[in-house]
Amino acid sequence: MAESIIVQYLGFEVKDLVREYAFAVLESATEPLHYTLTIANEAFVSHRVRYQDAPDICSLRLRRELDTHANHPPTTSFCVTDTELAIYQDARKPKPNRTTFHKRQDD
């Protein structure tokens, strides 16, 4: 992704089956490009994703698409998959504390 690019979150709309997240990508010397990313409403209801995390999840997906396609993906609409939601959740889980304390035995 070029350093002169700006990804701007514009908001969301609730549709029958999905929540639709809108973004604008601004590059110097070109008109803004608009992208839409969706997450199934069922993912929220089943607690696989939190409402407050959805814009970040969509932004990360859009940035991956921009990176992959030199800032010009072949499409302007993307669906966030269950796998991507799971990866996002796993990355944010607290890491288990591996420190184990053992009581010293005095000889």
C-alpha cells in the first residue's frame, strides 16, 4: 500500500442479512475510491464478532486487498469471511501466562 494513501471509514448500514461498512480510499491526484465490506448479521448474533470490532475488521481486510492489488483491487465490494473473523478473534485473545510458580522446598 502506498504511503500517500488514506483509508477513511464512512459508516455502516444494517441490511436484511448483513451489515455493510463503507470506506473511501484517498490517493493524491485521484478521486476517492469507495469500497463496501459486509459482515453477516448472524455473526453478530452468534457472538463471533463484536459490533465495536467490525469497522477494524473491515479496515484490515480492505488494507490487505489494497496491499495485494497495488491499491487498485479488481472489485469494490468484499465479504468478511468466518475464517477472517476467527483469525481476528484469536489474535486478540489474551495469551496464557506461562509462568508457573513452584514452592521452594527447604532442605
